[in-house]
Amino acid sequence: MIPITKPTMGDEEIAAAAEALRSGWVSQGPAVARFEQAFAAYVDAPHACAVSSCTTALHLALLAVGVQPGDEVITVSHSFIATANSIRYCGALPVFVDILPETFNLDPNLIEAVVTERTRAILCVHQIGLPCDLAGILEIAGRHGLPVIEDAACAIGSEIRIGERWERIGKPHGDIACFSFHPRKVITTGEGGMLTTSNADWDQRFRLLRQHCMSVPDTTRHGSAQVIFEAYPDLGFNYRMTDIQAAVGCEQLKRLPEIIARRRKLAARYQSLLAAIPGLGIPMEPDWARGNWQSFCIRLPTGRDQRQVMQSMLDAGVATRRGIMCSHREAAYAPAHTWSCGVGSGDCQCAVGHCQRLRRSEDAQDRTIILPLFPQMSSEQQDRVVAALHDALSP
């Protein structure tokens, strides 16, 4: 079976995890600090704060910019459900806008139509590692005084052109960027997340909230020559990364340039091999973006059944995944009060699970599939994937 992905691990990661275990620091400690420093340097951000997942990173980011119960946050439904869930964790309402079909990312032209007096932030997503149109989003956010949080779960190592310069996602373009180190991502710590920002006050807030709002971290107490009593000035969370994970993350970060170069090479080869299949939508990059190709997502020809194509490929020994989900179609978002598309519930003519304002998002979920792509992938494996897809689409 050719898997959808495979983490890139080696002896270095094993040795780093073992060293952390032997050190006695198995929870948040010095390895976490080293990982944060290395990550901040990689993306060129003043501050980086490690947490337990990108979901918890998004939650902390929203809290830091002041999102409260009753507020609204503009985002996309076409994303893993954690994006919308993080808004609801704050007691706020996700307001979904549609995507651009070429990039699967938020369409900036739709933002202003849903801005209200309750709007507190914009949460944009760099879907499957391809940067969204940050320039367009930031211009609108600036006019309305709204902070911009980037869900960069898939986008570590991706780049965006700012003027004549290429800059990495995570350098503060918006206000806060949030990353994931889940095994489906380009690098992994098993589970884990990171926030980057240029705002020192927010960074300190993240660090308090991630450890129950404990006023003194364990590393400070451990090295103190005097007894220290900690305080808990606010309600916090246990959103910490462990030193074992961070030690692995430091080694993964060293591999990142090589991993991305290999992914880009494989993506280019897919583009060439798939070009001859009639009606197939092949992903491309805008000239202002360089993705890390966390996923290779194709759009099936009109009229082809997504599930049948995926089953045919699975029978041929090739794993695939459906296109990115739409949160508003899930049972957790069936109640009308859990989300909005900018139309008042009394005026909405949409059926449950379908929204006329989110048709491009729904079409992307229903007509796209994700093909295997991982650095260890051989040319022979890639040829097998293409052959299986060709057979699945044959009359």
C-alpha cells in the first residue's frame, strides 16, 4: 500500500528523544526553549511559543486578540474542523466566507460584506501549505482595525513574496501565525504546535495561558537558590509541549529545507505526469507564493464520483483522502446558532449541510482528492499512483 504520507525520521530524532528522557526534563523545559528559538530564527519572527497542538495555538491566539463570547470571527468553512472549533471555544461565532477555487483559500473579496460591529478578527488559512492572499486580507483588515490570525497548520516552510523579497510564513505579516506538528504535516513532533508574533505582550500571554497561568515556570523554580511560591492570576490551560517532543522538533527543523525541496520536486513531477488526463484540475502556485506541498490536491473531471475513484485507487494499493472538509456540513455545526455565512438565520434559504454562499467550498470538498506525497516516495511509487488514477478515471 502506498500511504498518503510518511513522517521523515532518523537516528537523530531517536537520539534526541533519548537524550531528553535521560535528562530528567520530560515535560516543558530547556528543549522547548531551544525549539522555540530555532523556530523563531527559521521564520524570522521575534517570538515563538510552543504548545501542544495547532488547535490550542489557535485558541490562545484568539484569546490574545480579545475574542470573547458574542463576538464574530471571519474565516473559512473549508478547513479542518479545528479552525472553526477554536472560535467556538471562545464563545464566538465563526462567520464563513467562500474560497478561491484555484487555491482553496479564503477569497478576500468576500470579507467586507460580512464585517459587522461584532467582528473581532479574521482567521485565514494557508490551506494544504499554499499561502493565502495575505496582502489582500491585510489591506481589508487594516481598514476595519481587525487583527489577522494565520492558521498556518500546514504551511511551515512556505513562502510569500512581499515586494521583491521572499519571506516565510510565520514571519509576522499578520498579527499571529499558528503551526502544527501533527504527523500529517511537513515536519512532526507527534503532536505539537507553535505561535509566532511580533507582539511581546501577546507572547507573554501565551506562555502564561499554556501552563495554567502559573506565574513562575518550572525552569525558573528549578534553578533558583531561593524558595519561590508561584501564583495563578487568571484561568489558564494545560497546553504545554514536552521536552521529548521539542527535542525531536529541533532535529526535524534541521531537515526542513531538504524535505521541502524533495516535496517540490515530487509535486512538479506530478504536474507533468497528470497533464495529459482530460478534465483533471492540477494544483498550481500563484507567482507570489511558494508552497511546501504539504498535500497534492487534484480536482476530478466533471461528473466523476469521488468515492468510486478513491475506492478504485485503494483497491489498486494507493491510499488517498477526500478533499478538505467543510465544517458547516458536519453534525457539530448543524444547529443554526453555531455559525453564520453573513445571512441572518431568518433570511437563509439554504438546506442543512448546504450553503449557497459556500458553493465553491462544497464543490472543492466533493470533487477533489489528495494524492500520496512524501519525501521518501520513489519515482516507481509515483508512477503507480498516476496509473491507478488513470485506471480509476477510465470509462
